[in-house]
Amino acid sequence: MEGLVTITFQHYHPGFTSVLLVNHTHSHAIDYHQVYREETSLSLCAGQSAFYTWQDPCIDRELIWSCGKEKGHKDELIKDGKGEFFVDDGDNKLYWISFLDGMQRILLFTDDSAVRDFLQKTGSMETIDQEIVLSLQGFGVSLVNNLIPKEVAYFAIRNSGVIWEQKKRKRFRAVKTKYNGVLENGYQDYLTEIAASSKSPGRKQLDVKLEADYGSDPMALFKPKEVKIRRSFEYGIWLQYRTSQHQTQLHLKIHRLQLDNQLTGAVFPTVLAPVPPPKSVAADSVPKPFTELCVMIQKSEHSDVKQFKYCKLLVQAMAVKVDQGFLNAIISLFSSGAADEAQQLVAFRQECDLVNRSLTLSTSSTSASNIKHFYDILHFSPLKVHLSFSLYGGDEVDGEQKPQIQWNIMNLFLQSVGIVLTDIQDVVFKLAFFERNYTFYSQSQLNQEIIRHYSQQAIKQMYVLVLGLDVLGNPFGLIRGLGEGIEDLFYEPYQGLIQGPEEFAEGLAIGVKSLFGHAVGGAAGAMSRITGTLGKGIATLTLDEEYQKKRREALNKRPADLKEGLARGGKGLVMGVVHGVTGVVTQPMEGAKKEGVGGFFKGVGKGLVGVFTRPVSGVVDFASSSFEGIRRVADLSDEVQRLRPIRFINPDGIIRPFRLREAEGHQILLEVEKGRFASDLYLGHVAASGNVRHIFLATDKRVIFTTRGDILGHWDSEWEYPWSLLREAPSLSPKGIQVILKEKQKKLFGSGSIGKAVAILEKDRREAEALISRMRIAFQASVSHIIVGKS
């Protein structure tokens, strides 16, 4: 059979009929019928009530009612409503109101205004009797696997930062982003002048278009027009909860939400974050919350059915970037391991209890959970997700095996993706909005509707996944970018033309820049992805996991501009040739140290393969870095960075409160000479002469003076001395930290020196004193170890 009709007979329950008509008048009859069915018109006399359902379900479901002068009034009987009308030429007025009583729709006619007022008061006109407002500037949650020990992820909700607002009519509204920064800079200059001289002219000319007076109370803006201004901010979380006898209202705002991958060697440092809008769009917009939820629920004392008068959820565009190393770490963090026999026995007994449970109890609990609620307006905004995924990421921990994904389904999926596809970056999924109006749903039915809607939307977007592969250069992203650039070329000048000739010229410049940026940046990004994928395949042929790891870490650090991209690519090219040639000698030696004779022959094979593959990989990576640099120059939006460095955890494994200075110093230690001293235990650091590019580091094995390069941004070691080469522990003098060596260091030209001096500013002396005490302990421990070894 091609078609099937199922007829189900059930016991009557309230709400099965379309409407309950109630005539609460003293002497007026109500005539009613279904639309297009005038011949079947019925009459409801005063003081009577009657159930009504559709006479012909196949035509339009509209009820037509008439009374007195009110003729042919249409009502779909799906939403609440109210009104009034005159029944004759006199002052005789009748009221009608449509509302829900549990699951039953009621259409009431009355000539008593008190009844009308009572029914309205139980709805939108009811006075709020309780209000709770909860606001938090922000909070952060650090996920740490204490068995390793290592920080896995950091989740945070933050406030908006400073927002300048101007008063429009009776409310303050945020100014555009391009004016917000100018006003804040002017305010900070004003505070600096006040602190220096205690007198400063409050009125300042900030630029050609802005003039503000910070000294007045309240502060005021005079250009481009005179308005009151104030300095404010949006909370990270803002929640308003209001209740009355029959109503509950909820309003929630989450300004900025971000989840960071805190593993070293992560392909994507940021896992979840709002997508920053293009700079041209952000300049003319105001800050908006990442998520906003508004709910208004109406309830009745004698019914469990709730009426959701209003439920809307707004979610801004977001970026989701996940690598397999992060998935492994998260699953390892929350996995409970294999269940023992006692746990299995408890689970078995629980299942036996379910078998012996009464069916009556099961039916009652199921029916209680399937209570239907009425949704007047239910709306979830469209979702725009920028998706990136990599099969790499997350380096191994010393002495620990890299955690593997335990879920067979997930493992099978990732293996399939790895075989058929390659990494994907910035693939945009657009899922249409979800909306339902004036209908009943149980919780399970609503969940099924939401899952079905977004599943269908995701299936329709699968072509985006294929066209977004790195091996193809993400052609979908290139076409999308060109489309946005062409749109801006026409839209921005048009918007400026509405405001004036100067704004038209500015809009034309923005449109041309957007088109150029999307065209050049999109093409360069496509070439960068193609060459990056080829380089990844060639690097795999080297059979050297350590080389592949360092290559991934280098490529994960995106170049800031073209100069840095060319410099990194050139260095990678040269080092590829050097390591390829020297690997013939170094690889067999390293293999022999690790695995003996078998490792020696493995090293010979790796060295011979590396002679050809490493230089070729360097050439491809040079092209990839160069194209990535071009893309960054043409990029019209800002890159989202980690909120904070990776947490530093002491060897004792105790999780202490986060200290930014320790985390920054430990991160520098990991990056010095590309991780040459990563096995050392970080003790502390201090900036030389207050310059954050010149750092003095101390570990449990040595002292290091490192500088950061201007072009590549790498941390290079200027000098480093193990504790065994020092005559005594470093000391603090008025000039700074003194490092005294046992013997004078010889130089190629010159006589050399007996020590080193690191200049320290007065503001850093407290940190230097604490570092000196830690270095003394480390030095004494090193000396004691040497003496014990000799004895």
C-alpha cells in the first residue's frame, strides 16, 4: 500500500475538543459556525456553554461568530485574545476573551467587566511580586587531570570590558565600537592628567568627529551631537528571575564564553569561542551578548499544564575547533575505567529491580513525564558554526602513554575520517532557525522535534564538509569569501550614501578593502591549506615522529604578517636541508642509544629517507607559511587567542591557585631553543631591565638568559650555565643579579669573563629576591648531589 490511514479511539480528556464556548451574558445569544459552513450555524443562548469541534476538518479551521453589531468575527482558536463590542446603538457593551484552561481552549463572552478584568489580571497585566537579579562579572573553570598531572582545558565566561553609552530619550545605549575606543583612550588620558597635576581641562577634542567633557557631572558628548554619556560594562552573566501569582519570567544573558585547549602542542588553542565580526562590521556595531534567553511562562493553580507565552533563544556565530589530542584528553579525564565485579553486580541488581517493578507505577511515572505544555512563541535563532577538526594535536606526557579514545563508535568515525578525508579548517555550517507557534508539546515530543530539525539541517550542509577539505584548499570558503567581498563592495557605499558624501567615500573604501581582502586572502588561504596538506604527507614519510611533532608545533604558531611568514618558511627550508643531511649520522646514533643494534639500523633507514623527504617538506612548508602570511595580511578579522597561559603544576602534583607569572615563565621555558630545556623544573624568572623580551630564567638544573626574536618570535638562549659551573649561588646586588662562574669563560676574541650580571629594575626586586632564595636551595641541592656522587 502506498498510503495508510490509522484511526485511534481514546477516552475523552480535557482539551480534545477545539473550544469550549461560554456565554456569560444576561440576554444576548451568540451565533457561530465554521468558515464556509453558514448553513450549519449554531446559536448559544445566554447563560449556556457548549463544546465545539470542527464540522469539516478538511477546510480552513476558523470559527465565525456574531453577536449584535459584531458580525462575522473570525477566530482560529489557537492563541489568546481579547476584545469588546457594542450589541446595539446604546451603551450595552460585551467583552470576549480567549484563553487556555489547562489544555482546553475557552472562548468566553461576558457583559461583566469584573470578570474580564479578573481573567486579564491572571495573564499579562498581573503585577510582579518577586524579582531576583543575579549578575557575575565572570568566572573560569580549569580542568586538570591530576594523574598526569596536566591542565587539559580552561573554560571561562567574561564580561564585555568597558562600554561607553550615550543617552537616547530615556535610556542609555552603547556607542559604536569605533567611538568606544576613542572615548576610553581620552578618559584614560584625562585620569593621567588629573593624577599628575590634580587639574585638567575636562573638555577634550578627541578627533575630528568627537568632543567630550569628562569633568562635568554627568559626563557629556558635544560632537557629533550633545548627549549625556557614561562609562559602563556588561556582566559576564546576567540573570533576571521574576514571578507573580500566575507568571514566571526568565531573562538570561551570557556576554562572552570561551573554551581553551590547554595541552602543549595543540593544533587549535581555542576550542569554542564567538566568531569576531569583520573589522568593518565591528566598527559600526555595538557589543552583543553571545547568548540571550527570554522566557515567560503562565501557569494555573488547578492545572499542571504550563503556557509558554514567549520563549526565544539567541546564539551568535561561534567557532568550534577540535583536534584528536584534545578529545583523547577529555575522554581520559572523565572516563571511569573498567567496572569491577562489585559495580557490575550492583548494576545487575538495579536491572532486576526494574523487571520486578509494577507496570502501574511505570505507566504513571511515564504519563507524568509526558505532560503537554502550550507554546505560543518558541524560537531558536539560526546557528552559524565555523568548524575545524584535526587528527593530530596533544603531545605525549613524559612517562605516560598518550590516551586513546575508548568509545568504539567515535574511534571508528575518526579512523574513517582520517582515511577518506583530511583535516578541515573554518568550514561554515548554517543551520536554519527552529520555530513553533501555538501548539502543544510534551518534553519528549519537543526534544524529538528539535533533534529532527537540526539533523535535517546538518544533512543538507554535508556538501560544505566535502568542499571544505584542506586537500582541496577549502573552495567553499573561497567562494563564500568572494561573495561577502562583492556584497560589501555594493552595500557599504550605499549605507554611506544615505548618511552623506563623506560617509559614502568611507563606505567605498571599506567595500574595496573587503573585496580585496577576501579575494587575496581567500586565494592565499586555499594555497596555504593545499601546500600544508602536502607537507604533512611528506613529513609522514620521514618516519621520524619527533620531527613531525616539532613541525606541527611550528606550523600551529600562525605568522602575524607576511614578513614573519617568509622568515619562518625560510628558516624551515634551511633547517630541512641541514637536518636531512646531518640525519644520516645523527639518526643511527640516536637509534642506538634508545634501542641498541636494532635502533641503529632503524636510524640508518630514517636517515637515508630523511635526506630526500626533509628538504622537500621544508620547501612545501616554506610555500605554506608564505601563503599563510599573505592571508593574515589580508584578513579582515582578529584571531581569537587563549585567555591565559597553560597552568604550571609543581612536581608534587598539588593543584594550587593559578599564578599568571608562573604560567608565563613556564611557557617561556618550554619554548626556549624549541623545548631544549623542557625537562627542567621551572623555578622562576625575572625581566632584565624591565624588558619583557629579555628574561632571566632559573630551573632546578641551570640558569638561562633568553631573548625573543623580533621577526620569528622564538626564544633563543643567549647563555646558560648548569649549577655545576657556578662558584656559588647567584646573589642580588644593587645593580641586579650576579652569576659567578668557577672558571673564566673563554671567547674566540677577547679574554672572556668570570660571570654575568643581569640588571633588575626597582619594581622587580621583590620577585628577584624570591627567585634568589629558590636558586640558593637548588644550588645547594646540586652541590649535595655532586658530593654524594663522588663519595
